[in-house]
Amino acid sequence: MSEFFVAVLADAADEGKNIIVSMLVVGLVFLAVIFLGDLNGWFARRRHRRHS
């Protein structure tokens, strides 16, 4: 009977780890989108100043 509980707890721990890893990946995607947007704005301002 205790083997069953060990297997269930191990599955829960693996599932929790997968959730945390997926949340970190989503956070990195958000940061990448923000960074690319800021970089695009910086290049646009630089291009506008150069052609003025």
C-alpha cells in the first residue's frame, strides 16, 4: 500500500516541476516580447533622428 502512495507523490512532484518549468518558459517569452518591442522602438527613434 505504501508503494502506491510513493508512486502518487512522485507523480505529483513531477507534475509540479513541469508546471513550474512551463511558467518560467512563459515568463521568458513575455520578457523576450517586451525586449524586442523596446529594441524595435529604439531602432525606430534612431532611424528617425538620422533621417531628420
